[in-house]
Amino acid sequence: MLTKDASRSLRALVAAGLVLVQAVLPCVVWAQAAAPSAGAAPAAATASGFLSSVTGVVFIRKANGEQVAAKPGDVFEPGSTIVAGANGQVGLLFADGQIIGLSANSTLRVDAYRFDASDIKASRAAIVLVSGAMTVVTGVIGNENPQGLSIAAGNMTLSVAGKDATAFGIEVNAATQAGSVAVTVGALLIRTPAGPAITVGAEQFVRLQAGVATAPPQPLSAAPAALQALAGLARSFAQAETAPVDVQAAAIKLALANLPPAAAGPAGTTPVFLPPVTPGAAGGCVGSPC
Amino acid sequence: MHANVPVAQHRGVMWACMALLVCLGLVAIQSVRMGVAGLIVELAQTEVNRWAATPARRGLGELNRVAGYFSDSLGIIADNPWALEGLGALDLARVRVSGTPAEAVAFTRDAHLRFRRALQQRPTSPFLWANIARSKLLLDEIDEEFFKAMRHADELGRWEPASQQTVLFAGLAAWGKLDPGLQQAMTGILRRGSLRNAPKLYEIVKSYRRFDLVCGIGEYNLIAGPDCRRLEGGAKSGRRMNKGNR
């Protein structure tokens, strides 16, 4: 038999325990709910950019080998390879505002990418055009930390010469390693194993062949038509303001904007999603709707 | 019998007159068609000339609008060389504003075919030969047709500034592939052109940084002097370095 004081103490203890549980429970629930987003946070931090436009057949091959059909708003990380098929075309917008347009029958790999708006000197981007053609308009990394941006195509390595936005088109043949570069805005420094580095200025182009010293740049109007078109696209991209972007927010916004329209129904009504009804053995049904 | 002869003769004359009138009518219709086709091309050409007066990059929409005039003209007279050449030139202008590399190549191929069709009507036009060379250059096809077009354009347009400029531009782009005769032709163009349009030709030479081609021609001294002196200075320092290395 408990004394009156002991019973009072026990009740106080139980009450304190209940208060404690009530205080702790929401924290546990919050922590559990927050766990997935905490898990997603590193992904958000490593996202290099997102696909701003997709036409035709385009794939993203992730660093782990997984390959998925691309759609506007898909994000990509370092190690991702983007492949545009025969009728494919894709626009890539990087966190630092860099724009890349990948043409049909082309493959691009993002070898490394790190953008820190508060520490541009430590920001890095290494992009490889494996085959095909692309247009590039440099972003903050290329403009403010030119050493931080490296673009490789075939056996050439390109870097920005100067501190201005640079717009150019590149094409490379994966089999022969031959390629061409056309610059419309700014200037590029091109290095090959075959000879000294060469600077290609605005409205100039250069051809590169494996094992052959690079010929001097020529006026862009003398370039083959396909290269001139690439340069023209780079010029039109360069007219847009290149500024850092919040990749996750912009990607989600774009993905939502590209969702297929909702099932037809009277305007203003909220769509109702019913659970599927499974027919039962006796012709009735199984599950909660029954 | 005698009375019938004049009547038969009269009928014959009448039929002959009728046939003549029909022929005249057909010629008149054809003339009107040619006139309308020419007028439409003239309208398009006026627009193109206006662009030349105010140099600016033209959008695809504007180029397509003017190309529409040439197409309308070709709808009336299918082989109008003037319209074919104009449309071909616009196709080449559309290359730089086309949406994809494949589209740009298609425009260039269209231009090349149009120039070739126009050439069947005007085989002695240096401008058409020069444009064929230019379209072959953009197609990256430096072959026998390119060299033939270059030779004809040079021979037929010895004193035509527009032809000279196009041939020089294409020639310098493909310099390493030209035979000595054609390389000689380029210096010939620079000599002849120096009398009428030296600044324009020098601009082309400068874009390829081929000052060596003009430094020996007196007429270019005034405009090319500083670049030639720089070239000479570079060559001297190169020789000094070579001597030092030895």
C-alpha cells in the first residue's frame, strides 16, 4: 500500500514523463520526416546543372551507369554523360550560368563541376565533348576564373583567353579526333599535343587534325556551313544574360511547366484519384472500395 | 475555177494571219510573264540593296520574306537565272541564322544547285562561277568543281570587283590546296583590284593575315604599310634568332 505522498510523487513522475514524451515525440517525427530531405541535400549540392530544353531522343547516363531518357528539368551531376540521338538536341544550363547546346548525334561528359558563388577561385568545371557538336556560352567560372574552366574535345583542350563572356561552337569526330572550333564572342586558347597553343578570336575559326600542327585561324565566313550554324547558335545564346542559377529550384519549375496537361474535366474542378478496384473471385470486388 | 482561186488564196492568207496573231499573242503573254517575274526580282533586289546600305545581321524571318519574292518569280518563270542567283545568295545568307548544322548544310546545297541551274542560262557570268566556288567552300568540298569555278570566275570577271572579292576570299581560304596557277591568279586579282577596290581587297587579305601577298604591290603601301613593316620586323627577328641558334 503506497502512502499518500508516495502516490503523489508517482503521479508527478508519470505526468513529467508524459510531458517529456509529448515534447520529444514531435521532434522524433520531425527528424524522421526531415530524414529524406536531408538525404537529398547532398544531391542538391552536387547538381551541376539541369536540362533546359530537350528535343527528340536524349539520354542521361549517370556516374553509376544508370541510363535514363532525359526530359526538361532533369538535373545532372559530375560524372554524367548526356547523349543526343540522331534527331535529338538538348540545352544544358549550369549552376554558374554557363549554357551548352548539344547538337544531334553528339555525346558530352561532365567530368568535374564545382561552383561556389562565394569562392569563384575555387570553382571548377571540366567538360568533354566526346563526339558530335556543341555550342557553349561561358558562365561565371569561365568569365571570372578562366583557369577553372576546361573543355576537351578530341585531342584539343580549350580554355578561355580573357575575362569576358565567350561564345563558341565546337565539332569533333570521335574516330579521327579531328575537329573545328568557331568563336563568335571573346577568345579561346586551344592546345593540342601537335603544336604550340593557338588563340582564336571573335569571328574566327580553326580546324584541328590529330598529329598535325594547327593552321592559323581563318575568318568565320569561310567556315563550313555546319560550323557557321553552330557559331550562329552560340551568338544567339550569348545575347541572353548569363548569371548563376539555383539549379534545384529552376529545374523543378521547368519540370512542372513541362508536365502533361491534367486529365480532361470541367475547368476549376479538383481531380479525384480513386484507388484501383480489383475484381473478386465471385464477380464482386476486393479492397476498401467494396 | 478561176473565180475560186482568189477565195482560196484569201482563206490561206487569213489562216496565216490567224496563226501569226496566235504566235504574237503567245509571245506577248510570255513577255508579260517575264516582265512580271523580272519586276518581282527587282523588288527583292531593291530590298537586298537596302540591306547593303545599312549593314546589320538579318534574321531568318526577314531573309525568308525576301526569299519569298524570288520564289514567286520562279513560280512564273521556273528558270529565271536572276531569281535563281538571288535565291541562292539568300540561301547562303540563311546559313548563319539556321537552327541546326543540318539545316545550314541543306541551305548551302540548295544554293549550290540553284547557282548551277542559273549557270545553264548564263554560262559566262563570273558572279555565278564565283558563287559556285563560294558554295563549294561552305560545303567543305574543295574539289575539281571548286577549282573550275575559281578559274572561270577569275577569267570572266577580271575587272569585276564583286567577282574579284569572292574569288580572293575563297582562294585564300583554300590556299594550301590551290595549284600554282590559281595561286598566281590570286596575286593577279590583288594587282588588278588595287586600282579600283584596294581597301576592300586588303580587308580580305587582313582577315587571313596574308600580308605577304600585298606587301610587294605598291598600290597597297598606304593602307598596308604598318602591317608590312611589322611583318618585315618579325621576319628579321626570326632570322636573327635562327642565326643565334646556329
